[in-house]
Amino acid sequence: MRAANTGISAAFDPRGHEVARLGMNQIGVVIVDLPPALPPTLFARLGLLFPALIGLGALGLGLTAPGGHAFRARPPGNQTT
């Protein structure tokens, strides 16, 4: 719902389509039944669980990948100061 004193007043469905309108500088009342809400989105249901699992999986792959030892100790003769 959008109500304006001097502008356009209108009603919209949950997908953003205009249902009713009262034009510019018109005096009147718009009566509209409110449509039902849309079902919750995947993010509304799971939140940050999916991105967190992806991040943990990537971290696990990075730490266990062959040749990708990020925390490998340096050989004794190759130390820099």
C-alpha cells in the first residue's frame, strides 16, 4: 500500500503488480482486499547456514589439498630473518 496526500495512492500485490490506483490530485478512497503473503524464501528458511557450510567446505578442501599445505614448516636451511 502506498498512500500520498497529493500524489498517487496505490495498492500492490506481493510481486509488485499494481492492483488499484487513485491518480494525482484526486480525492477518494481505494478499498482493496490484501492478498496473502508469499511463501518464505530459501534464505528466510535457512539463513546463513548454506553459505557457512560452503565456507567450511572450502576451508577444509584448502587445508587438505595435496601440495597446498598452507601451514607447512620451512626446511631448516631456508629460513629468512
